Amino acid sequence: MYSACLYCNARFASNEMVEQFAIGRRLAFDSARGRLWVVCEKCGRWNLSPLDGRWEAIDSCERLFRSTPLRASTDHIGLAKLREGLELVRIGAPTRPEFAAWRYGREFAKRRRRMHIIGASAITVAFGYLGAKYFAPGMLSAIPLAGMLPPWWQYYFYYRQWLRPVAKLQLHDGTPYTLRAKDVSESKVEPDPDGGPWRLALLHGRGRSLLHGSDAEQVLGRIITHMNFEGGKQDAVDTAARRLAEAGSASAFLSQHAAANTGRVIGNLGAQALDVRLAIEMALHEDTERVALEGDLAALEAAWKDAEQIAAIADRLLLPEWVSDRVQRFRDR
């Protein structure tokens, strides 16, 4: 089992309650589908666990969940917090919009609260500086670098909106280029004429770049996370979840969004509504998890083939040879 988040690389804390799965302080599980996630406490992303040893851990989580009073629950999702600090999220059979809105709503709400704190702090510092400047100018001379407070505040937002590095890419000549905040508003998801579902078109200081496949997904993921740094209200998250549900899948939503930009002058990400940008981020994350699930299915199929070979050998060992020959003749007929 990995010991750090696949998305932000933060290390997972350990737990002593689930003996078969001692990683993580917040575990989410779906007994019906055999899914087990470690929820990162720093970024809120869900890390799908490897297949080995998952079933025993899910059984333990189910027993612990049933023996613990619920802190919050709906018809499909329950949250239990054990006395030792471990949080268990039990997933039943939720509708896709409900599950997606609940799953991503916490992360977007946390971003929104963080921006409110930053904004309130900036306003407080600005008013404090103006008050000291006009009513108690002697205080400013006593505070080192106090006269630079307003420029520092402006420089921070200028850096955030224009100069902050967002992603790295390679130009056509192989030269590395750092994509900055000022470049991302001109990004556009559009149909891929080379046969892919979509491609990412970037207009930056060195010209225009076109990214395909996994490169496009990686860069778009960083761009859309930067653009959604303010988070969103619950109604915007609900609308984004409904958009994904109507499309049928994350990949279908991205393909439909790209097709909608065909021939449009205003199709840039910077011009999209907030719920569309939130839906794009949610779709990219679900696509990343889909790849992990496909890996799980491949491992499960390989395990089944091994088990089938062993079972066939064991069956032949328990039967007389003449019985095996007669069965084979019947099969040939």
C-alpha cells in the first residue's frame, strides 16, 4: 500500500483500528462494489487502494461502522467517527449527482472558506494601515517595514493572478516552458482532429501549443485547479454534478464540452461558467480513478485465470483417468 497521497504527495497518518489496512485516518468503502479509498486529510482527494487485501479490510470497516454511532447520514452515505479518531465513510448505492456533490463539495467549500479568510485578512490589514497612517502615524515608524504593507498586499494578488507558475510543458522544439497564471485564461478544450476525444489548446507567451492524451489531462488538471482556487457554493457543485450525470461519464462530459467549442470564438476556460469549470475538475479526477479501476479489473482477471488453472489441475487429480477421458470425448462431440 502506498504511504502518501497520489495527488499532493502528503504522507498518510496511520490507524490502529483496521488491522488489515493501517494506512489513513479517513477511510471510505463500498462493500457492494468492493471499493476502498484513503481520503487525504490535506487535499481531500480519494486514493483508491490496491486490490490485495482489500476485502478483509472492507469487512473490518463494515463491522466497525455498524458498531459506531453515526455522526451524519443520508439514505446512501454514512459517516462514523470512532473514538480513536478514525473516520469511516460508508457508501451504499447513491445516485451519481448526490454522491459527486457530497464527495467534492467539501473540497470546494474548503477553498471558498480559505479565500474568505485571505480577503478578510487583507481588508483588516489595509484598514489598520490607513487608520494608523492618519490617526497614529508614530506607530508606523515603530513597526519595521510597515510602510511597505500596501505594496506587499498588491504584489501578492498580482503574483496570484498573473505570475504564479501553474504547469510545465515542452514546446514543439523541446524547450521547457513554465505556464503561468496569465496564460491559463486562454486555454481551450477542443475536438481532436487526430482521432482523440479532445485536445488542449494553449495560447501563451511563446505562441500556441496543442496537447493530447495524458499530457493534456495532466496540464488541464493543474490549470483548472488553479482557476477554481476560490471553490464554489453548494448550488454550483450540485449543478456541476448534474452535468456529469447527464453526460453519462467523465470522459463523455469532456468530449461533449470539446464538441461544444467547435467554431466558437468564446470557448476559453476563462469565459466558462463556474459550474462548468467545477465539472471539468471533477471529470478529470474521475478519469484518473477510472484508470486505477481498470488496473484493478486487469489484476482481478489475472487472479481468476490463475485460480481457474489451479482448480482444473485439482479436479483432474481427484478423478480417475478414464472419467477424464470420457468427459473430454463428450466435449469434443
